[in-house]
Amino acid sequence: MLIAALRDLQWRKRRFAIAIVGTGLVFAMTLVLTGLANGFRVEATRTVDSLQLDAFLVKSGATGPFLGSSAFPPTKMQLPGVTASVPLVYGSATMPDGDSARSVNVFGAPERGPGIPVMVDGRPPSAPDEVAVSTTMGRAIGDTVEIGSLPLRIVGLADDSTALAGQPNVFLTIPGAQKLLFSGQSLITSVGLQGMPSAAPDGFRIVDRAGAVDDLLRALSGARQAMTLMAGLLWLVAASIVGSMIYMSAMERTRDFAVFKAVGVPTRSILAGLAMQAVIVAVLAALLGGVLSVLLGPLFPMRVDIPRIAFLLLPVVAVTIGVLASVAGLRRAVTVDPARAFGGP
């Protein structure tokens, strides 16, 4: 029976090849969507980790040190358990990019100490008119960029530093960030901490690194939910493609199933042959989808970071989809009348 199923695959190889390619494209787009949604968190985690801080002190009404921050004047605080504390400034700005504008994430921190990532080239900014930028901007050290109508000279490059779906990060001194974001007012948005204090001062709250990552992802929550929903719908599309192909095959093999039943072939063997066809198509489509997702990922303007677990789970999900998608064809095989084997054409 299994040999007959393989022969049917060979006989209808063009149809099965089309099903494999179509399902493979669906699997590839599912992986890419998963990589896009995961890429948001990966870049936010990389950004927060590059600041080399354990926690952030923010105003009580603020939800985080970045998107949910609230500006306040610098104040001296006694924080037991903290080995280092630095004032931080965060905001967003735009810069000219050809005929359009480009959004950037602005981070302000002291030149020496945590809050500034390690530079892959050059040095951290030390003057208000200096800036370190992400390598994704394609700029070189010594170039002058205009951010928020403020001309700044690039003195350092941070490796692949982005947030908020590929927006580049730029790093300035505290006075430089205050001039850019607060018109020179002496305001900060959080205090970065190395070490974890036992309690927050009155009027403030402590946000750990995980909370900081979630805060940096806040604006993308809707996009992540939409991508997750789209990925679920694509799984249904894949099941529909495999299911329709197996059902058409079962419809065309009605006489074959009747002959098998007439000569005493067990129904479970017939069902196993159909299920095997669906599983073969789904597994080959999964392999094709995995290769295509790796090739398609770099074409997207945002980070596509497909987790390894997604590649490991894809064959398992594909087999499950193949078995479930063969249900329609299985029902056709079960209900066929053996007498049809002896009927006319």
C-alpha cells in the first residue's frame, strides 16, 4: 500500500511539486514573520544590554526609562547597594535622509562610565557637538550629520545598534542630548544603576533590565500581535494547500481504493498511504521553506532574527499539518464502496 502511495506521488509529480513549492513559500513567510516579531525583541535587548546597566530609576508615574519616561531635574540620591549611577536622557529625533526624513533614537549619557555602548570604531562623544552613531546608518567617522536641526560630528560607531524596528541609535553627551531634546534645559529621563538598590527613593520607582526592554518594545506591541496573527493564518493556508491536494488525489483514486478494499487490503493501510503522501509533501515543503526564509530574510529593511527553535519546530508542525490536512482524503477512502471496483468506466 505504501509502495502504491509512492507510485501515485511519482505519477502525479507535477501536482505534488506545485503543492510543495506553494506550501514551502507559505512556510517561508511564516518563518520570516516569526523572525520579524522576534527581531523587535532582539534589537531592544541588544540596545539595553549595550548600556551595561542593571536597573533604571524613573519617576513614579513613568512606565519605563525610554518610551514611558518622564523628564525630571537631576537630584542627588543615596542608593544603598548601587556601585555606580549615571544620569540618562532618552528621546527621538529626525534627520535628513536624501529627499526624506529618518527617525533616530537619541541616548544621552556621560562620556565615562556606563550608559554608552562599546564603540567598534572611534570613541564615545565628549563634547555637546559630537555624536556616536549606529553602523547601520552607513556614515563614517568625521562626517557631520544634522539631527533635529543640530549639526553633530561623528566620533564613534556602535555596532548594529538599532531599536523600534530598525531605527538607528545615536549617542550624545548629557549636555548634547539636553540641547537636542530639551532646548538645553537641565533635565534627564532616568538614572542608570549598576547594582540593584534595596528600595527606591520617594517619588521614584525601579525598572529592571527586563522592564526596560518591554518599555522599548511598547510602541511595537500592536505590530507584534498582528504578525503573530498573520503567522497563524499562514499555518491554516499551508494546511489548506496540502489538504486540497490530498483530497483531489483521493477523488481521482476512488477506483483504486475500491480495488484495494475488494481484495482485502485493510482500511488502515489505505489511510496510512494517504497520510504518508501528506507528510512527505509537508516535510519537503518545510525544508524548502526553511531555505527560502534564510534567503528572504536579508531582503527586509528590518531585522529578521528567526529563532533556532522555529527551525526545529517547523518539521514537527509540518508533519502535524500533513496528517490533519489528509483528513478529507481519508474520509473519502473510508467511505468508498468496494463494489465500484467491478463497475463500468
